[in-house]
Amino acid sequence: MSPRCSRFTAPLSLPLLVLLSPLALGHTEVGVVGGFISGFLHPIYGPDHVVAMVAVGLWGAFLGSPAIWLLPVVFPLVMAFGGALGVLGVPLPGVEIGIAASAIVLGLMVLLAVRPPLWVAAVLVGAFGIFHGHAHGTELPDASNPLTYAIGFVLATGLMHLAGIAFGLLAGSPAGRLAVRSAGGLISAAGLYFLAGAL
Amino acid sequence: MNPLVRLLMALVLTAAPLLAQAHSPYPGVRGFYVGALHPLTTPSHVLLILAISILLGLRLTEGRMRCLATVFAATALGLVLAFVLASYLPSSLFILLLTTLVGGLIIGPTSLPGWSLVVLSGACGFLLALESIPDPGPFLDVLITVTGSLVGIHYLIMYGSRAVRHGLERWDSGPLQIGIKVVGSWIAAIGLLMLAFTLAGSTGIA
């Protein structure tokens, strides 16, 4: 490379390499970090999962203590149980319909400001958690590190609940309450869209 | 002292020993460090140590010494028996099972009988020890590494549980209690999923 040429090519080569680097992501991520990234991104890449998990946090915050922490505690536990069923190959009918229904029902609970007894809310959230977990369990990437996949998967779920709780805490003020209930309506509408796709 | 300065000093002191790990201060001692740090190199061990530390810190207001003594004795017993039992017992499965159970107990009943915590502590120490023996080698090297494992497991659980207890005594607030319950549910969920992965792998489903 001549000195004159390198003056232009050297600064250009770096952005070129940066632009080319995403091609390397084409292969399956492996190892500890790969497993974590796969697990962390898996729930986030599914909008049907995202809206339902945010709805859990939103409804929990809307119901107040102890639902604010109980629902996000119940959901990952039951979801892991569903995930275990999926990993072990135990069939579960209507998984996609169950996931869409979770967004519809949980969104409606927030929209209509439904305040059932705590155990009813926990059972409802737990029942939907099985569908979400099963879907994730059956879609585990082959080369992922199972432990770090599980850690990433559970952390991402928890963070989405947290996002829902943070938004749901706005319900303390009248305007915030309207915003939260509107968000519930949007989640429910998204659930209807997912249901149409699943049927 | 300014809290920020204190935090910076702690970070500097934490970072500094890494430089000293470039070589062992005394010949033959390296195995001790390898053994002591071994529980931190295996994610499932870290998860179990975290779970039992939180449970002991959360539930034990008295009798912690009895549990810690049991951890020490059970770990020592496990390290001795590991040379015979390690290849026969599916200890990794038991570790995940115990992690799920302990995670569930963190979010479960607010009080547990003292003897159940002693049994759980002993089971943790024993199972972790079964997976902490070094490869065969000269007796003295193996002994040094095994001693490191014993000290490492015991100290991690001792300091971990004490840190949780200290946090609860100092900041006995709702958010901390809730945070601990959320972490407990995450630990149980991760343990359950890992258990499924391990079972699926061993049975050829996955």
C-alpha cells in the first residue's frame, strides 16, 4: 500500500470492517456469552411475549402491594415450569393461542381496572406463564449454553416485568391512571392481532 | 470518610489483588487458590451458593453458626467421599434440584424450622464438595487443592449469608425484602430450567 493510498484507505478500512462485522453474527452463538445473549434476546424478539410480560408488571403495579411483587414472582416460576415441559418434549396444545390470549386478557384487566382477589390474579398470570415458557423451551437454540441461556431468559423476563411495573406506577395520578389503562387497551388490541395470526 | 471515596477505595483494593495473581507467592500454593476459587468458576455452583446464602441470611436470626459448622463438616465429608462417590452419584442433577428447592424456599414460608436449614446447609456443602475434587496427582497437591475447596465453599456461604443478614438489619425496608423474593424466584426458575436441560440432555431428548 503506497503512503498516498494509505492516507485514504486506512481511515476507510475501519468503518468498512465495522460494517462487515454483523455478517459474523450469521452463525449460531455458542459458549457461555452466546448462551446468555440467546436467552436474553429470545423473549425480547417476540412481541407477543413482550406485551404479555409488560402487562404482568403493569397489572401488578395497578393492583398495588402485594400483587406488585407477587405477580412478577409467580410468572417466571410457572414460566420456567412451562419451559421445562417444552425442553422435555411434553406437548401442550394451543400454545400460540394461549400466548395471544394472555395479552388480550391481561390487557383487558388493566383497561377495565379489574381487581380480583390476589389468588385469582396469581392463578391467571401463572396459567398464561406456562404457555410462554413452553414456547421458549421448545425453541431453544441448539448450540446455546443451557445455564447462561436460562439466566438470560429469566433476567430478560424480569426486566420486562420491571418495565411494566415502572410504567404502572404512574397510575398514582389521574392522568397516569388514564395512560396506564390506555396501555392495557393497546396490549389487548395487540393480543387480538396475535390471535388472528395464530388462528 | 466520604462514601464515594470509600467506594473508590474498595474498588481499587478489589482490583489490586488481580495483579498479584500473576504468580503464586509460595511454590505449591497455587493449588489452594484453584480450589478456593473453583466454586466461582462453575455457574451452577455459584447459583446454589447464592441461593443458600440468601436463605440463611433471610431466615436465620439465630443458629447461623450451627448451619455454618454443618456446611464445613458436610463439605469436608463430601470432599473425602468424592474420591469414591463422584463417579456414581449424579451430583450435578442434585445440585440443580437443591437450587430450585432453596430458591423456592426464599419466596416461600417466612419461617422454617432450624433443623431444616441445617439439613439444607449440609446438603449444599456435601453436593458442592462432590464436584470440587481435583484431577489425580501427587497426594500433597491434591490435599492442598481440596483444602482450598473446603475453605472457598465455606467462606463464600459464610460471607454471603452474613452480607444478606447485614443488609436486612441495616435496610429493613420493603423494597429489599421484595427484591430478595424476586431474586429467589429467578434462582428457582433458572434451576428448574437447567434441570430440564440436563434431564433432556441425559435422556437424549434435546
